[in-house]
Amino acid sequence: MKAFLSSILAVIGSATLLAQTPPPTAALAPHSSDLGYIYSLPSEWEVVATPSTLADVKQQQSQNATSEDEKKGVACVQLSLTARHGDPASVVVVMELPFACFGQTMSDKDLPGFAQGASEGIKQSFDVSDPVYGSYTLGSHSMWAERAKGTPKGHPELPYTVEIACSLLKKGAVCWMAMEADDASRQIFEQSPVALEGEAPAALVPPSAFDKKPAS
């Protein structure tokens, strides 16, 4: 599972770097997904058009894949939202893996492996240090999160906080990932409300999320 996720989340890590260069943007509205969630960033954040070079990244990851499941995962992964704010830019990326495309489902027991694979994928684009981990629930949904210090490879002068939160829905897996240039952006990412499958909106990452390291 971790190797499979590394390839997928390398695509996501590349997306955050690509979003540093200002491509066409649009005003941000609450993001509603067919998988069954709504995530709302502040309106001053801008939606980033998916960079055309991202297709090349996915193609490269598919060529490097070592199994058919890995190739299928890279092909099925969708970037449902890329948003940026500020200069230097903080970036939020939402990744989806629809089970209908992937051909198999996951259960809560798969969530730790699914989410832990994120750190390996991130390391293909960032130098990461001092990670902390958290597990919590939003309504009836289990969540797994990681927060770490990170700098884009080759750019140690650009310190960021890199954060990811993942969950499993009935129709697919979803991860919210942020590259945060400052504490204000970190708080926005964590406190912006998400509603999962019709349940009441709640902060994506509650303040207590990292109080206790989850069991491995």
C-alpha cells in the first residue's frame, strides 16, 4: 500500500510545486465533490487551473510503477481542487481516488497504510523533517493526519509546513494536502470546514489532532 501511495502522492507533491507559478486562476467557492464531501476555503484563495505539465508527471509515475495496481492508481487519481494564496504562495491540493475507477474499495483498516504512504510521496518533492502524526474522527469518519517541516528540493531558503489529512468515503479515498508558507495559512487549512457525506461541517483538522501519536 505504501509503495502504491508513494507514486500517487508524488503526483500531488508535484502539483503543489507547479502551483507556485501563477497560472490562470478563478474565484474560490465551496468545493463540492461527487465523492460526497464539501470543503470550504476562504473566498480570497484562488483556484489554480491544473497545470498541463501535470499530465507529464502522471505519465512518468505510471512508467515507474512496479505493479498493475500502482499504474491503475496513478491513472485514476484526480486532483479535484488546487488553490493558492499569498506570496510566497501557500497551496492546498485535494486528491481523490474513486473506487469505481480503481476497481476495489478500502476500509478503515486500510487508512493508516494509505495515509502513511503520503510521506514517502511528499519526499520525492520535499526535504521533510520533524513529522508528527494524528488520528481522530469527524462525525462517523476516521481521519489520519501528518504535519512536518519541509522545503522544496533544491530550495532550502523556502521553509514550509507540509500537512496532509486523509479519510475514506463510500465512493473513494480523499486526501487534503497543504504547503503552508506561514502560521495563518496553516490555521486556515486546518480550521476550514469540511462536511463528509451529509454530516455536519467541522474543522478539517481539529486542534487536538496531534495531541497523541496514533498507533502504528
